[in-house]
Amino acid sequence: MILKKIVGGFVGTNLFAHNPLLMRINSHLLFALYYIRHLLVALALAPAISHAADWDIDQLMRGLAQTQSDHASFVEKKFIAMLDKPVESSGELFYSAPDHLEKRTLKPKAESMTVDGGMLVIERGRQKHRLQLQDYPELAAFIDSIRGTLAGDRKALERNYRLSLDGTSEHWTLQLLPIDEKMQAVVKRIRIAGGRDAVRSIEITQADGDSSLMLIEKLAAP
């Protein structure tokens, strides 16, 4: 800053106007100052650039895999073309590694969906339905998009999706694009966003244009 003020002060005078030697010195000095300034900017940005370059899907998966159990609240909005307003629901989510996932909807109506291994159990009031996921491959692929992300299981995700990651460790978005044509006919893409090892939102865009957005907030362990 001091050097810049000194050079700036001289440039603003007529000292160099009639002295070619001093004019050349001034030109070289300005060039050196320009070079040093850009070098300092590059050095200042280097750690951030290096950090961004090091951040990848494997690092994200390793961080997510550290979570053995989790409890969160959710608010979900479903945007359906036939309806004027989104359909909103809320409740709680429970996860236990590696493959237990439970979604308890409390509002507007009580409902629960529990996945344990290859079994899905849906409860509405007094009704209970059990489904073997192996009999519903598209449903299994959809559930595994969420369960695989929470478990940090890249191999499980890549069996059904092409993965891409944007952002930093503090604010990341993992995009999943279905590979199978039958799945593509149902789901266009899934975007899971979060920070560090916490999932904060799940956005699903269906092939027909309908979509849903679930916002997730971590709670204390029950």
C-alpha cells in the first residue's frame, strides 16, 4: 500500500514528462507493481481453489458414512400440476445405519413409511401394507437414492444413478440422474443438498413435471 501511494504520487506530477530515463524506470516500476499485485491475489486464492479441487463425491460419502443414526424434522411440499397450491405435510425422519429409514408424517394426517433392509411397511390408520422391494425395482431404486446417500454408499447409488456434485463441503448439492429407462419414465432427477455430513433438503423432479421439496432440520436423538 505504501509503495502504491508513492508510485501514485509520482505519476500525478510532471516529474517524468521531460526525463526519458525516469519515464522508463516508472514504466518498469508500474509493471512490477502490477505483476506483484496479481501474484498476491493468486496466492491468496490458492488455498480456496485447492480446497474446492479436493472436495469430491468420495469425500462427501466418507463424511455421510460417519453418521450411524439420525433424527430430524421435515416439511415437504408437493407441487402437482392439477392443483393450484402445493400439498404440504410435516413430520419426523429416523435413520439407523446402514438400511433403516422411517418417515413419520404427523400433519395433515398420520402416516408412516418404514424401510428395513428389503422390506417396506406403510401404515395409515388401522391399515398396514408390506411390500418386498425386490418386487418393485423402481420403488427400490428411489428409496435407495435417499438411503444410499445417508449411508454414504456410493456403489449403491451408482447402481441406479449418474452422480454429480456441486458446491463446497459447507454447501453441497448432489444430483442423481436415473440410468434405467423405466426409472427415467418416473423420475427425471433427484437433488440432495446439505452441509458437511448433514442432509438439509431433498428435491425430486418427476418425468411428468410434478415435483416435491423436503426441507430437513436435524433434531436431538430421541
